[in-house]
Amino acid sequence: MSSIRVMPLGAGQDVGRSCVLVSIGGKNVMFDCGMHMGYNDDRRFPDFSLLSKTGNFDQALDCLIITHFHLDHCGALPFFTEMRGYNGPIVMTYPTKAICPIMLEDYRKITVERKGEGNFFTSQNIKNCMKKVTAINLNQTIEIIPGLWVTAYYAGHVLGAGMFHIRTANGATVLYTGDYNMTPDRHLGAANIPSSAQPLKPDLLITETTYATTIRDSKRCRELDFLKRVHKCVDGGGK
């Protein structure tokens, strides 16, 4: 097996601006392109200088994969494509492609129109960015470029979230989970790889660990807490 190189451009040891570069089988694949919501300067974006010192990102990168529509995973996408010049392949699921521009436009309005910040992506940037996206179904495999196959698996978490498996021509493989959920709830199931799929034995597994050391309340307790908050809101005249 050829060597695999992993370089976090963001979210290496914190939550926000998820962005991981994987070099495998002669291909450079970036997983996620998120934004850190805790900063109002360039620190909110991944450190793209680690990807290319010259800014020629099309030469440095073969493919960009977005796991889901949360801003800490997709928020920097229009900045990277329209303001930094990346024009290569972008892959996400169909629901993510549908919801992502809504999330991005909402955040743009808050940042630019309410906070008055400049040097931020525009509504047209978002539209132009989404035109470059190749959408994929869950459990579908596509050859996004010659010698690089991408498969999306159900991750739970939110509508359209995917765990992405990549395979190169020399047989090297990586599974990147993004955010996933193993506890089914009332609107989403647990993360799942179909039993009909060939057993996955990736050479490398990259997984999120946001709540890895947290003992979470039971589903029933979370639902009761949610209902209490709804009742409190309605009783106080909210909607």
C-alpha cells in the first residue's frame, strides 16, 4: 500500500472550520470546507496556505467533498471557490446541495447586512459556487476524476449527511465520517453502511470525536427537555 498523508487545515483540535486534506494514491482530496463561528477575521476560514503557497488550488487539489450542510463543514466553500479561485470537482449529496445555499445565504445576510462586515462572499458567489457541485446519491459510487472513486453512505446526523469512502486506482481507501449519529431518533436513523455493500476495510478511518468522552442523556430525557423548552416558549408568547 502506498503512503497516506493527512493534513488538517482546520478543526484539528477544535470544533469549527472542518477541513482535512488527504493525499492518497497520487490524489489530493479535501474533506469539508467549513467556517469557525467564533472568529470574525481570517481565522474563521481553514488555513488554505497549507494547501498551496502560490494559491494555485486547482493544481494542488483533485477533489473537494462536503459531508453535510452545517456551516462548520461547508461555510467557507464560496470563499474557497469564488474568492480564492478553486474550480475543481466538488461532491456532496443531493439534500446537501439543496440546503447548503440556504444556510450560506442566511449566514451571509447576518455577516454582511446586519454586522456590516466586508470582504465576504456575495449571493452571486454562492450561486456560482453551487453550479460547480456534483451531487451524489447515498450508496452511489461515482468516478469523479479518472482513478478516484467516491461513495456516500448514510450518516444520520442531519438530512443528507454522508460518510464518504474514497478509493484510488492502486486500491488505497479512506473512510471519512464527517458528523454522524449512531442513535436513531424520530426523524433520522442511525449511521449505516448497507449489508449488501462489500465489507469496508479502509486503509484509514477519519472520524469526528466531538462527543467522544461525553455521556449523553437518554433519548427520552432529551425529548422531554425539548418539549419543556417548546412549552416555555409558547407560554411566553413566542412562536
